[in-house]
Amino acid sequence: MTERLVLVTGAAGFLGSHLCDALLAQGDRVIGVDNLCTGTLENLSHLSNESRFSFEQTDIIYPFDPGHVDFVFNMASPASPVDYMRLGIETLLVGSAGTINTLEIAKKYGAGHLHASTSECYGDPLVHPQVESYWGNVNPIGPRSVYDEAKRFSEAAVAAYHRYHGVNTHLVRIFNTYGPRLQPNDGRVISNLMMQALRGEPLTIYGDGSQTRSFCYCSDLIDGILRLSRSDEHDPVNIGNPDEFTILECAREVLSVVGSRSELVFKPLPQDDPTRRRPNIARAQTLLGWSPTVTLRDGLERSLEYFTRCVAHENAHA
């Protein structure tokens, strides 16, 4: 197979950095770009001597030209509620101008393009589990709208560049994903619970803990993304783990893996927080031959060393 040159935006982020690793492992050369508003160079430090990888600090909301590339993976966006509510305007800009700039690159060089969309496009879903044909139940002016609507606009832009310009586009709707390199204090369920359990703090449960999430381990997610990028599919495809857990069940699993006796504390549910989240992955199974293989228990155990290091780093700098 001919060596490809691949552009990855958001390369210093949680999933972006894992994607860079996977692309390099399959023989590609990779150009990573990131403005580092939420990503960290620490996620890429192990690639410092990798001759097939280069990194540039770039904000993709401004037009840029990496030169000829064969494929573009657009992973750039704040992705946790803590980050996108803090960086609301930036999130809207990267989802609109940033996405169009990456599509322009793909159009100019005849490159393939995969855009990382999100299950948040479904909002607080009235259809369960969520299928790609569902248009969603999203509050367009609520506090989460800067992320939800940025991603929905991105999907419209990706579809338009395929429709009007024939760009070879792919759309992945990513469901809750976790694993090493997840920001330790980004407010997401797994990172929150793991860090609190390892610190010996009470675990924060929002609402009564009956709301559900479906957690996909990062290696499964990256495998699905790579399969989609090699397919002929242009419509959205859900990639996520259909095993559905209440937040209380997840908290108990975290306590068991960590070996913690932390108590649970309950706080009000944030506005527009989805009550249910579970992907229907029939399209991914049929079109890509993809299904996740890592259970929640296994994934938490694989993540334990990373979060333990994060707590040790906190303590060393306290």
C-alpha cells in the first residue's frame, strides 16, 4: 500500500492523539495541528523522535494550507462541557469556519475527509436507542448549544461539500468515550469519578443517578473511525458501545476497580443534560463489520494507571 500523508486536526487532544498513533502504526505519515486550547503536547510527547510525524500549532478557524495531503481527519473541538461552556464562541467557530477550512483542503487536494461529530446532535433524545436517522431534540439556545449546534452545522457543511463538490466525506457520531489521555478534570463522567475515587473524595452524582450513558473505550472508537474512513459511506454512522449503564452503576464499577470506599454525593442535574444515551450500532456493524470489544470493567482497569499518575502529579504539585 502506498504511504499516505494524513492531516489530523485536534491532534493534541484525547482522541486526536490516539488517532495519530493508530495512523502511524498502519504506516501513514501524519501532520498534526492543534491550537492547544484544550489539547496538550504531553499527549504527543512519545512521538518526538518519530520522523513520520510533524506537529504545528495552528488555529483552524483561520484558513491554512498544509500542502498536498491524502486524507483529513477533523477532530478539532472542545468536547467536554467544562471546556465548551468556557470556550463557547471558540467552539462555535471551530465547528463552523474550522470545519469549512478543513473541507476546503480536502476539496483542493482531492483528499478524503472524516469529520468527528457527536451523539450530542441527538440532544436529549426522544428516540432510544439513538439511530442515525433521528434528527434529535436539541435546545438551540441553551448552555450546551454552543457545542450541539456547532456539531450540527459541521454535519451540514460536510454533507454540502459532498453534495456540491464531490468531496469524499465521512461522518462519525461519537458516543461517550474514555481511556488514557482523557483530561483528568474535564467534567466528564469517567474522569470525574475516577479522579474523585483515587483522591478518596466523595463521588459526585448529578440528579438521582438514574440517567444513562454508554461508554466506549478509546481503542474501540479509533478502530471504528479508521474503518469508516476506508469505507464508501457518506451518511452519519454511530460509533459507540451499546452497553448502557446508569451513572450510579458506573460509579459503583469505578469504586470497585479503584478499591475505594468513597461515598456518593448527589447534586442537581445540569440544564439540558441528556437523560438517556445509547447508540444503535446496526449500521456500523453492517457497513464496517465493527463492534466494540472492551467492556466497561476492562476499560476502567486499562485506564487506572493513567488516572493514578494524574493524581500523583496533582499531589506532587500541591
